[in-house]
Amino acid sequence: MVKAIRVHEYGTPEVMKWEDVEIGEPKSGEIKVKIKAIGVNFLDIYMRKGLVHEFTPPLPYTPGDVEKFSWFLLFSQILELVMRF
């Protein structure tokens, strides 16, 4: 179990809640990475306010998903290179 800020409804910063989150074990082809800190940018603020639905994940969600997606792409590329050898 890890801690994460979760958004369950759109609104002001008060809608963000510090919660326990179960992340489970990695599936085949995945790895688990420990991230100690993550940035939040203006897209995260607009998503929390409900202003950019085309980029907002389904509720509840954890802000900072843009950065997580970048990490996923990076590690996917690394795994692809490792699997070649």
C-alpha cells in the first residue's frame, strides 16, 4: 500500500485527498518503480477543475499522470532494448 493524492470530484484544491492506494504487483512485461516525488503542472490543475475533459482520466485519479505516462514510455523503450539482447 502506498500514499497518493486522489481526486474524486472536480473542483478547488480541497477535493484532493491524501489516501492509501493499492498498486498491486507488476504484470508480465511491466516493472515496479518507486517514485519519491512527482511534479504537478498547469494541465493537472485544469484537469482537477474539470476544464480539459479530453485529457482527464476517469474519476478518481491521481494528479501527475502526464509524468507517469512519460516514465511508462521510457521504461517500455528500455525493456524493448533489453529484450533484444
